[in-house]
Amino acid sequence: MTQFTAFTSLAPSSPAVDAVLPLASESGAHDSLNAYAIGGGALAALLLLLWITTRLNRDR
């Protein structure tokens, strides 16, 4: 019994649950998603935003 099967027994049945549940129960990650690349890109974007914010927030 998977966690999704247990969830369906507790949740009321609705068209949204019926549509999303098969997608959520698929196992494995997509090969095109690399966690290190996504995390590195997010870190770079946040550092860029921090640098822009500190350059524009100079009180003279």
C-alpha cells in the first residue's frame, strides 16, 4: 500500500484528485532535472538580486 493509496482513502473523491493522483504516483525523477544545476542557478539569481539591491540602496 503506497502513501497515495492511503491518501485517497482519507480524502473525498473529486475530479481534481482523480486527475492529479496518477501523475503524483509515477515513480522516478525526470532525467532533465538536475538538482545541482537548479540550486546553483537559484543561488546565482539570488546573489545577483542581492548585489543589485545593495548597489541601488546607497544612502548618500
